[in-house]
Amino acid sequence: MKPTLIISPYSRKLINGKQNAKNYPYWKELVNILNKKFDIIQIGNSGEDKIDGCADYKFNLSFDQLKDITLAAETFISVDNFYPHFCNTIGKYGFVIWGKSDPNIFGYEKNINIIKDRKFLRPDQFNTWEDVIFNANVFKKLDISDFNNFNK
Amino acid sequence: MKYSIIIPTYNHCDDLLKPCIDSIIKYTNLESDIEIIISANGCKDNTKEYVESLGHPFKLVWNSDAIGFSRAINAGIEASTGEYVVLLNNDIILLEQEKNTWIDMLVEPFKDATVGITGPIKGPSTPANREFIIFFCCMIKREVFDKIGFLDPIFGVGGGEDTDFCIRAESSDYKTVQVPSTGPLDSNDVSNIMIGGFPIYHVGEATMHDTNCVSGWSAIFDNNSRILAERYNHQWRLGNYCERAVISKDDPVPPREHTRYTWAKENIVGTKVLEIGCSSGYGWRYFKDIPNIDYLGIDKDEGVITFAKENFGDRFKIADINTFDFEQYDTIVAFEVLEHLDNGKEIAQKLKKHCKCLLGTVPFNETPGMWGHHHKLHKLSQKDFLEFDYKFIHLEGGIYDFPDHYEGLNLILMKWEQGKNYDIPINKTVTAVIPTKGRYHTTLPLAIMSVINQTAHVDRLIIIDDGEKLDLRENVLYTYFFKLLDDKGIKWEVVFGNGKGIAHSHQLSINMCETEWIWRLDDDCSAEPNVLELLLESVDSKTGAVGGLVMNPVMPKTNDCASSKIKDIFLGLNEQWFIPNDKSIKQVDHLYSSFIYRKSAASHGYCLDLSEVGHREETIFTHEMKRNGWDIKINPNAVTHHFMNPEGGIRSYSNGSLWQHDENLFLEKLKFWNIDADKHKLIVLDNGLGDHFAFKSILNEILEKHSKIIIACCYPDVFKDYPDIPLISIASVSHADREKYNLYKFLIDNQKETINLVDAYRRLYL
């Protein structure tokens, strides 16, 4: 039986319907790499796209349910959304994929904060995301070597 | 030696001492076992030569200084050896008699071994309120001195030492006996010669009235009288100049006092009894026979409580009724105490919450000043004490249904019993009061119009103008208002305030108002037409004030955390601001903004120590009313709209120190009220779900610093594992607080440095 990996692939939907610029564009490829080693559970809200290759999809969980499966999992991979904050409150640490937002501000040192280059950080970190244009190039395309430190 | 005669003298050898000695020689058997000691002090005349010339049995005790009566007597006593000591003043002359008659008369009562002092006059001492043997002529058994000492030199020149000595002797169980016992001597106004059964003539205070010897005798006498009163006269010492009966375990009880305690004993319910204003505790003389009685008497006066304990045991306590921690009692007795309290009427109602039976008396219709400055309430009648049964105690002590005297000489006898229905009609006349400043042409018209449109009748409208103070009769809009008020039969008046703000304005309205109820309305409020009707329907005889909802149209309508408990005052969520699920009338601790209140429940007045801002004036006013025993209520069906007009208003002072002054004063009030109000730290999470969790990661650190917090948030589920933390909607938070605690505003304001989200929260709240 493979260990469990939780992925939280999306940041919240924007009111204007645009793609949230915090969303990582290469989840499908990443899941295909990692599902050989992990049973991957995608969490999120109903209506969000399911990433092919996951072992399970757990949407609309209560915070208690989310806590239970998070603590039971080996680790997690998330974009910059509520989930790393949630995990921090229950003492769970994993991998966070950053694009234009600054992990020094919004992240936790105990996580592996994956950032392509700080030059892609948006200059105004505290504005809303409604009008921030999605750009896949700001994200690092990950491979298995980025996850060598799974035991962290 | 059997007899020692001691004669103190101070000059006056020829005119007083010689005639005195001559009479002694003439009417006393000097061959018997006797010595005569002349205790001369301060004499500048021929006294020394004269006494030394007398020979046996005369002796001279000489003191060159004028040492006063007591010390001169004491010097004589020290030099004496007789079994019986006779004290004689030098201004006496023994009258014609068989030799030694006077000595034999004085010594005769000593056949009774309990007799300690004899003398021809036993008379009353007003300051000591006791009888005593006057020492112009007396005989004292030697053992009395051995037991209680000599005369007290505190009396100096003289006067009062004999009273003091006799009382001390009687306290040591010696009798003081007048001889002859048939009656006191009398004074013949013509001859000023003492006549009667004892053969002696006494000039009386001859030396004291000689200003060459004694100056200021009157003042000396007064001072010595005061010493006696302080020592022996509990009524004089503790009685507030006869205003209060201070009765010991042995004193007779005056008729009215006897009547009320006899009545109380017959009417006491149960066994646990609290007596307020117990004075010297003589009520215990009546209550002690009640089986299993558990009695506590309290009085503010330490002196009477000490006296009460000495006379009636350790069942009394010093206590101020306004701070006393009341338990529950079967019966509370409060005889002639309520009139001593500014809030006596309110206290009477408050006491009912602590007992099954309340018994009391107050003077009926007392004219101010009649019983001195100790009485704070005057002209009291039954209407001042609702829900009691009443009788009257007349001056002679009888109990009747009606008074027989209308100026303070009757007592109203009041009895209240728990559960008994006292059907008292409620006066519902109303004066509406609108304090205003700078809102003539914005929201004040709305407030006035809402008064005019009430379905219940408003007797009078008082507009208290603390602002521009213009003549509104010259303003077209207001001429229409005034015409409408006239048409509706509402008397109206515009009064100019004193510029000291809202508390002073409301106090002014209390003083002006002649109706039983006062409806206060802010000048940016508009009451629904049925508000007054609903509020008046909510009152009963115990109601001090009733408010309705006071809704701000732009604020949220509901909030489950709203509270009008005084301990939740800092929560900042008054129940009057939100529509409750349960719309029944409920009791609260205080009211806000607009409400009606009973004038007779407002004798405590508004807090005039507040600044012009009057911050928390209504909270203090209504909560003190509640503390005085009145019910404070909210009827949520009565809705007044509060526009929170940012322009004008009687509180429109921008000086923050005024608000802080008032807040500090309020904190002092809370301390005085012994209320540990919950000081909640407000947390404002006006942001995303992740931000909520970022905050949650330091929640325990925050709880270590702020034991009581309240969280205004967008995602309350995040904190459901902290059930004790009150959560409120972010919409309930004021704009100022939302800005003050906005996390992203804080980050933007500090973006020159990179601050982690969690650290930003720490900086905001820790």
C-alpha cells in the first residue's frame, strides 16, 4: 500500500471568473509523476476540475474531516491558498508551490516553499487577485527531484 | 482616725474660710477622732497664717500654685488618715445644730456596707444624664478611694469631678446616698440660703465666680460637661442631638420606639432578620424572645455599633447600606433610616428583593430642618413608597390608620410581604425630552415629528438646545411644528442648555418635568408611532425604565452575542441595537440612547461629573436606577431609528480626552459597583479563509495575553473548536475598528519591511 499524498491544487475562484493567478498550471504532469509512489487525494470544492491520476477526490470536507485526512497523509502539495495555513494550525508541513506571491510573507518556513524566481513576484503583494493576469511561466515545472525531501 | 475633713481653699480666707471653720468648730465635736485638713493652693492672702494659728486638729496642706479643685482635694486625701473622708467646700457654713449632727447624718448610711458616698444633695447631671452627690459636702468611705482612686484631675479648676467620681463609685457597686433621704435641700431665692433637712448653708461656686481666682469659668464648666457627656451620656454622645434614640439595655424606651418594635416583633416573618439602621441595638430587647431568631443589626455609625455590642452582644455590624452585601432574609427591618438616604425611596424597593417581609418607618410629611441635617428626604408620604401597607404611629405611640399631625411628628408604618398583591394605579403621564445641538435642519425635525405622531399621548415636549440657541419660533419649519404640537395638546418648551452637555441637559429635564414618566429621545432618532404606547404598556409598579430597540438603518439587524448585561458593556453589542429572536420583554442591566424612565426613580440623577460629551451617561443613569431596586427593561417591539447623524449632536466634541475622562469615570463606577466587566479584546478578521487560519496559528498566544477576546470574522467555522470565544459577524464591527484592525492595511502601511502574515497578526494583537 502506497503512502498518501494530499494535493490542494487551486486557489479560490475569482468573482470575475478569471483564472486565479496563484493556480499552478502543471498539476496533471505532476500527478503523473507522483502517483507511482503515492496514493494522491485531491481536496477542494465541488466544481473544481479533477486532476487525472489521483486515487481519490475529497471535496467540501468539513475542517474536522480535513484535519483527519491531513494528519493521516504522508505530506501535502498545495498552491498558495488556505490549505498551508490550515496545515500550519494542525502542525502539518509539506510543499507549497509559489508563483507571484511571496512565501516570505504568506508562507511558513517549515514547509518546502517552491519558487521559480523571486523576480516573478508581483510588486504589490497585498492587492486583490481579481485583476492579476495568470502567467504559467512564473511557476517552476516540477519533477521528481523537487520532492526528494519528502520526509521533512 | 475615724474622720478626715478636707477643705480646699484658694484665697478668700477672711470671707469664706474663716466663717466655714468657725461653724465647724462650733458644731463639731473636735475632741472626737477627727482631723481637719485645709488644702490651700495658690493662696496669696493670710490663709497660711490663719490655718497655722488654729492648732490641733487642724492641718495645713500647702501648695503655692493654684492646682485646681480635684488636685487640691487629692492632696488633702493623701495627707489624711481617717476611715471616712469628708469633703467640704470653703463656701459653706454649718447651720445651728447639736454638735456633730451633720457628721452623724453623713455617716449614718454607712451602716450599709455597700454605701460608698453620702451627702446632702443628690441631684441630676444633665451632661452625664445621671444623678450624683454634689461634693460641696460629702462623706466618702476610705476604701472607695482605695478601689477607684482619687478625683480625676482632668477636670482641672473644677466642676464635674464629683459627678465622675460618683459614677465610677457606682460602677464599682458602691451606693451613693442622699442624707437625709426625705428629699433634697431646696434653695431660697431670697436669702440664697440652703434650707432643708441638712444643717448647712452653701454659697456655691464662690471661688469659681471670683475672676481674680478663676477666669473663664463658664468655658471651663462647659468643657467639663463635655467630658462627662463623652464618658457617660450615650444619648448625648451618639444621638445626633436627639435626632436618634440611643437606648441601652437599661434605659426606658420612648413610646414611639416601643410601639414600632412591639409591632415589628408581632409582624416579623421567619427567623432570619436584618435590621438596617439599628442604632444602639435596642431592638434586640424586643426580638431576643423570638424562637431561633438569627438577627443581624447594621448601622453606618461605628459609635452606635460599638455601643450596641457592649449592650446587646456581638450581633451588630458597621455597614453602609449602599455598599452592603445583602443576603436573603426572612424579614428586613428599617426603622427611620430611609429618610437619611438620598436614595431612600429606591432602597426601599431594592430591599424587597432581599426578603420575604419588609417592615419600616419614616417620618410622615416632615418639614425640612425639623429633625436636623441628618435627614435627606422630606415631605415623605405613602406615594413615595409604592407597594406597602401603611399605618401611622402618633406621637404618643398609638398605631392608627390616619395621621393626626401633618408636619413630621407621625411616622408612616410600612409593611410589605412577598407575594401579596399591591394594586397601585400607575401614573403614565409623559414628558418627551430632546437635547439637541446643531441639528435644526437635519435630524431634529424627524425626532420632533415622531413625538407628534405617537399613538400614546405626550403631555409635554421639552427641547433642550445646547447649541446655537436660536429662537425657533422665527423659523418657518418650527412654526409648523409648534402649531402641530398645540393642535395635539402637547405642551412644548424650548430651553437653552448650560453648554455642559447631555448629562446636564437631562438633569435639567428631570428638574423641570412634572409628569411621572420622562421619554428621552436623541435629536437624531425617529421613533415609530407606537413606541411610547408599547413602552408604557411594559411598565408596572417596579419599573424604573423601559427602552425599545434603537436601530441604525445601515447596521446589521441581528447579532446573537448582543448583551445588555453591565459586565458585557465592553463587548459593545447592546441588545437594543439588534432584533432578537425572542421579542418578549426582558430585564436588562442598563439602557442606551432612547427610553422612558420614571421621574420618582431618578432621584439619584444623572452623573454630572461626566464631561460635555456625556459618554456612557445613560448607562450610568439606568444602571444606578437598577441598583436602587428598580426594574430596567427592553421591549423589542418598540423600534426607534437612530440615524447616527455624523453632523452636530450634543456629543459632538472632537477632544478625545473628554471621552477618555468619561471612560475613566465609568471604570471607577464599575469598580464601585464591584463589577468586573469583561474586557474583550476585539479581533477583526475581515479577510480570507487562509488569513483566518494564519491568525488561528497564534490564537493561543493571544489568549495568553488577552484572556477575553471577541472575534469578528467571515468564517466562524474556523474557530468552532474554541466554543468559549464569542464570534460576531464582521458586519457588526464599526468602520473605525475594521480599519484599525485591517491586516492588509497594516501590511501596506509597513511594506517597507517584509513582514510575515503571522508576524503581522502578532504585531496587531500582541
